[in-house]
Amino acid sequence: MATKIRSLGVLVLTLLLAGALAGQQKPEDIPDAPSATRPIPPPEPPSPRPGAEEEPQPETPPAKAPGEGVTTGSKELPRSTPDATDQKPTPPPMPPITTVPAGSVPRDAESGQDVGFTIRATTNLVLVPVMVKDSEGRLVGGLQPKDFSVLENGQKQTLKFFTSDPFALSAAVVIDTGMPDVGLKKVQETLSALQGAFSQFDEVGIYTYSSTVGRVADFTAVGKQLTVALNEVKQYSGANNGPPVTSGPLGPQGPIINGRPIDSTTTPISTPPRVARVMNDAILMAARDLSKRDRARRKIIFVISDGREQGSTASYADTLKVLLTQNITLYAVGVEGAAIPVYDKLQRIHLPKTGKLLGYSDILPKYVSATGGGTVYNELAQADIERAYARAIGDARNQYTMGYTSKSGIGGYRQIEVRVRGRGGDLKVYAKDGYYPLPSPR
């Protein structure tokens, strides 16, 4: 009996001790039991001891996309090679393709073709500079497109372009240095006035010719470079008057005693130098250089010469064809022999088949007339030559410019006729006689 009472007391004492311990334990210190739906959370880092300095924690690296390397410190671990079971990422879908709705692109009223995104270029536009003067030689202004009629090979053309605005010039000045020295000196004194006849928007190239052609200055704006080129031309000398000396005391041979040279037993034969005035070659060189200039400029050749042509390689017909093909107008100031009416007429008279030996003096007016440059300004006095510069360049700048479309392709010469109506019969119309069409670009 005593044993049972003692065992019962021990049990009661054990239960009391267990209850006291249970009252002292906090509820949050008791972890939950793990389950299939609630995984075990990771253990929290230990709290720092009181008074101890906090140690810096490493930064958590940003998340990497699948397949990218993992950075540890300053090094990057290599990417792991995906095995055959890895699936490739699905590419993003293509953006939707939209088309222009029907009827939104405008159509041409005549052809019915879509013109919204069409670029058209006219390659067979024929430009015709036209100068109109009254009976006193003054320019006639104020004309309208309705006042003109343009015919090509006798057929009337519809004007597609018309303007009376002045154009900037690309001018090739060709100076004859083979004329007599007296005439050349007179021309050299007028070159400052020639430069003053151009504007600051023009570009000028300088050429000279006698027995050969020289390019003194390429095309440059009116300024210091042009002044330097003209000053260089002022230093040139012209031809001496009289026949060449081939014998006698002033001849090119050495001293002679009793008709025999001292230094040689044989008598030397001296031939005069070849006389040539290659005007055609000079105009052809200037025309080729002008063909490379900007098409927005009006291209002219300004010749200062006595009109003599002799010994050129290029013919008049071939040179004129280049001028008409490239839409180049030729203007001229005739000096010396070309400015004397009677002497000029005598120069133009030559026997048949003697042109290659004696040359020609009627080619310069033909160039001017065929290209639409009007007439040659024949002047003798220095002041008249300077005024002729201003008149000729003013004619070149202030013209009517008309354009029409013609059949493209290679063809023969096409004749042009320009008429002015409703203004009486005292007007003079100056335009090129025709042109040679260029082939259409492919």
C-alpha cells in the first residue's frame, strides 16, 4: 500500500514539473511540423552579438537567363552545355504585315497608273534659248509663252518650259594670240573690262590659240584667280608684221662671206615656220570642257579674234555638231581685220581648194549664227571693244528659255524655227538653227 502511494506521488511530481517547463517555453520557438504542402523554410542567419561590428554581406548576383554563365566574384563560370533533352526557346512571333489599302494611292487622270510612289525623269527635254531684238538692236522684254511658236522639222511643238529669268553663265573666253601684235596689245588693254562684264555668280575659263591651243585657267569664279589668269595673257606677244625673214644679215643662219657660210662648206636652207591659226581646235577644246559643267548654267563660248582660221585638225562641221549637241552658244567680238568692212570682205574671197593654204575668214560668223548668238560685234577702237563685251554678255544672260519634249534616241540633225507673233515684222529672233539629239540613257 505504501509503495503505491509513493509511486503515485512521483507521477504527480513529474506532471507538475512538466507543466512548469511548458509554461516557460515561448510559442514561436516551436517549429511547425513539416508537411507535403508546406516545405521547410531555410534557417535564418544568426543575429549579431551585442557590440560587434556588422560584417559586409556579399551582393546577391542578378538572376541569369537559362543558359547564361554564372558570375562569381570577378570571374564568370562557363556555360553548361545543354544536353539533348533541353528544349530550344520558342522564337517571337512575326509582326503583322500591313499593306496599302486599295484605292489609297492616287492615279494619273490620263494613263490610270499609280503615281503615289513613281519617280519620273524627262530625258528628252530640248531647251532653246531665244533672244528677241527690235529694229534698233534693243532687247525686247515682256513676251509670254503664247507669243512664241517653236517648230521642229516643220512640226509645231508644245512648250513644257518657259522662263525669262537670267541664268548664271559658264563662259569659256577664247583669245586669238596669233593676230598681229598691235591688235593683240589693244585687246590686252580691254581685259579688265571683260572681267567686269561678268557677275559674281558666273564661272569663267580662259583659253588662247595661235598655232596651238592653250588652257590658261580652268573654270573659276570671278575674283582673284581670274585676275591672275588675265594678267598672264597680258604678257603674251602677237605675230610680227611682214613676211618671215629666212636669209640675209638678219636671217637665222650664221655669218656668210662671198655667199658661203664660215662654219660650214654647205649653204643652209632656212624654211619659214608653219603659220597656223587653229580656231576650230580652240573652240572644240572649250566646248568639251563646257560639256562637263553644271547643266543648270547657260553655257557660252566668247571668242575675241580677227576671224582667221587656218590649219586646225578639227573641221567646222564636227566642231559645230559638238556645240549644238551640248547646247552651247557662241558669241564673238571681231577686231583688227574683221572690224574693217572692206578688208573683211576681201579676206573672205579665196580661190577654190586654197582654204587649207590661205585659211578662212568667214567661219566665225557662221558659228555665231548657227548657235543663236546673234551677230559678231566688229569693233576697232578700244572703247568700242569694251562696250561690245557688255552687250554680248548681256545678250547671253537675258534671254527667253523655252523647252519642249521631243522623241529621244539617236537621229540626224533636227531643224528648229522660232517665231514671234502679234508684234509686227520689225522684230529679229535669234535662236539656234537646230540640234543633234543624244541617245536616251538605259
